[in-house]
Amino acid sequence: MKMTLALAQINTTLGNVQKNLQKHLALIQQASDRGADLLIFPELSLTGYVLQDLVPTVACHPRDDDPVFRPLLEASQKLDLMVGFVEEDERNRFYIASAYLSRGQVLHVHRKVYLPTYGLFDEGRFFAWGDSVQAFDTRFGRVGMLICEDFWHASPSYLLWLDGADLFLFQSASPGRGLSEKPDLDSARWVNHILRAYASLYTSFVAHTNRVGFEDGLNFWGSAAVYDPNGNQLIEGPAFEEALTLVQLDLNQLHRTRARLPLLRDERTALVSREMGRILSDRSRSSGR
Amino acid sequence: MNASPDLTINTELAQRILTGFIRSEITRTGLTRAVINLSGGIDSALAIYLAAEALGPQNVLAIRLPYRTSSADSLEHAQMVIDDLGVQSMTVDITPMVDPLINNFADMDAMRKGNIMARMRMIVLYDQTAAFKGLAVGTGNKTEILLGYSTLYGDSACALNPIGDLYKTQVRQLSRAVGVPAAIIDKPPSADLWSGQTDEGELGYTYAEVDKLLYLLIDERYTPEECIEAGFADGFVRSVVERIRRNQFKRVLPPIAKLTNRTIGYDFLYLRDWGT
């Protein structure tokens, strides 16, 4: 089976959901015209990233009675979508979230589990932590979504793998940093190491898209990329510029790679569970030894 | 440990990010133009090369702001940049604005005079931003910001600063790459507030030396002890660390005394780019 995946790397207007929504709808039309089956947007694509006290004013609900999600759900009749937004739950907690929309339905919402609150990041101050990592079925197979810092921890992607994900969709608003003599920033290189490693270790497809533009002094470096189950980079979007990058995925590559390299077949999940239980049974050490 | 860290940067990448930054942070305010106090030194030269590339030279105004003791070289070097880039330019002699204030105080020392000159330049610069409908682009580098080697509300005043995360060593490297004339890159850096003044003479060490130390302390998070262990002189390390701490006030907005439940700076938090 083949599918055409489109990666949107966009700039956003900070705190102006309507303006960002219009950009989403325009790109959805473009991607649809170019034959995309699935279009993915970066983290917080509907709001912008450094929201601080804007968080409560930009939150929405991934339902068809929501004025932001209604047009997106209508647009998802044409092609599947993954968008980034601020979700407010029924008890008024705010999450960094991504929603997967298909044929007018919300198939899944992932709430960012790991909120970086160190260095230049201050997410834990403004957002609630997500508390679940689950794969879900789509018309292209089983998918797992993670948001930026989530994939800097090894466990969420591992859980998604065991939960059946063959296609990993990652979204970021990654501030560019780490200028050296090398032709790319440290932050771009670090992310691409991880994407390639996951594709290789999980013998799966890994797709990532990332913001561009500036918010005050922060730059976002774009360079959306897709890796195949052999760990090969299939495509990379341009750095720092808005772009819509399309790539065809041959999902049968999962079969060929796993016939050669049965890492999933040989994964010792009972051993993992047993050892995890042993390591974490010492209650004084909740994060391991 | 490495007492000689490599501060080399990829200049193409730096240029791309910094011109993008200037373009984005000016145009999102609804403006399209920049105004720069072009001193004839390397920092403002680099800033204006980046601004001219980002906005087009016709959208950049270079202002030369000499005082009667300013060196002739400074004016000439600034003119070289103006001619090379084709930016708009103007020259305003600050002497008749500065001297009446200085002459009021017989005992005024060189530092007070220098601060008055720097702040007078700021007044002219900001007035021209209104006339030219542009934003003031800053010219302070990471070394001088960390060491506090600037006048508060004077040369440090700006609307945005493209070069404030580059050490002086890196300013030199990027200046070479963007085509700043060699005469400007090679001369000893000077605030040019009085004749014969040089930055390195006043600071007591060279930029090449202190940049390596700052890089380890700030970027690599070495402790002062680790810097000494890596080969830097004890007294040098201690004096730089103290100088960084003492000048923190120049790097932050003045603290507001908190009284209410929501106070600007503490729990009223928005980026400047809010809504754009």
C-alpha cells in the first residue's frame, strides 16, 4: 500500500487562532490539490508557541461544535490531518495537544506528556501534563503521535511501538540553538539523530514536522523530515522557510524490513515488564536507580 | 579540560538566522525600516550589513554622531560602510548638545562625559526612528553585554539586537564573511569617547582572551574553579565573574515592587511579539 504524506512547516501568528486557522485551510487545499492523503502540522500550529499568559485565550475543544475544529473536520473529508492546538479539558486544565482528524471524525487526541521546564523552556508553568500514550488505527494502519519533548524520552515511542504503531507522527516547535562551525544548528542535528534512531530501532516510518519563523529572539528551524523503516531519510524540507513537502510512503517497506530484521518479533516485552517492576518496586526511587 | 575552546561559527547559518530575525522582528510591527548609530567600529558595521541585507539598503538609515573629540578615522570608516552598502545616511554633530551640560559641572570625570555622549546619541537615534519610520537596531555584542561595557539607556538602547548572542571574536569572523571593510575589522576596538581610548586598554585584557573564558563560564557552564584548572589565571577569572554579576542590572528591566495579584514582569507574561 502506498500513501502520500504531506508535511507543513509553517510560521504562525502568536495567539491569533483565526489567522492560523485560515493558513491551515489554505495549506489543506494545496496539499489536497497535490494529491496528499495525510497532512501534518507542527506543534501548536493553531496558536504559536511561546504563549505564556495567552494560553487560556487560545484554547479550544476538538469537537465538531467548536468553531476552530468545525472547519478542520470538514476539511478532513478530503484528506487526513494532524494539527497542533491548546486543549482545555472539562475541568479547565490546559494541554499542548495534537489531534488526528479523518473523514469528519476526531480519531485521536494526544496531550503532551513531557513539558520541558528548564533552560529557555517554561511549559510546565502554563500547561497540564498529559497522562496517556496510545496508538490508534487509521486508514493507513496504526499510528502514534508525539509532541517534541515527548520523543526526547525513550519510553513514549517504545510504548507506541508495542501498542502497534508502524507510522510515528511527531510535531515540534523547536527553537533553533547551538551555533558552531557545523552547517546546521545543534538542535536540528539532535532531532534528526533521534528520528533516524527510532526509525531504525522500531523498523517503522517516522515523520516529523517543525515550525519556522521567529518569536521574539527565538528562531524555529523547519526541516521537516521522514525516515523509512531502514533508517533512511526519504525527504527533508528546507530549513527556516515555510514549505509544504510531499513524499510517497510505500507501506510495504515494513514487510520487507521486518523480514530482514525481526526486532519487533524478538522484543522481550515480558522481560521488560518484569525488570521494570523490579527496578520500580523500590518506592524511594520513582525514576529508576 | 580545554582552555582554548573553539568559538568558530558557521557564518552562512548565522547570517541567515540574523537577517531573518531583523526582517521578522521589524516587519511584524508594521514597519519596514531600520535606523543604526554607525560609529565607525566593527559592531555597528556588522549590524548595518545584516540590516541592509535583510531590508534592502534604501530601508536602512545610518547615522553618524560625532563629538568634537571623536577620531577622524571613525567618521571615515563609517563613510566607507555607507558608500559600500548604499544605505541612507546622515551626520549629526552632538557637540553643541553635549557641551552645555558638561560645562555646567567643572568636576565632571571622563566616565560621566562618556555616558552623556552615549545617551545623547540615543536621543538622536530614537528621534530619527520616528522621522524615518523605522526601528533602532542594536549593536551590542555578547562580550560587552556580559561585562556590562556599555551605557545604560545609551549605546545599549535599541528595539532589537541581532548580534547580542555573538562574542566579539565571532563578530569579527562574521564581519569578515559579510564584507565589512578590513580597516574596520583590524583596528583596535574603541568606544571613542576620548582620544586614545581602547576597549582592551580599559578592560585590562584582550577580547580573544576573555571570550574564551566567557564561553566556558556561560555557554559551557564551567565553574570558576574549573576555568582556573583549565589554565586561566585565578585573578582574571574572579574579576570577570564578579564583573558579570555586578552588571546584571544592565541586562534586566528595573524591578517593579509587587503589590497586586498580577504584576508586570512577574505574572503578566507575554512576548513582545504577542498577536503578530
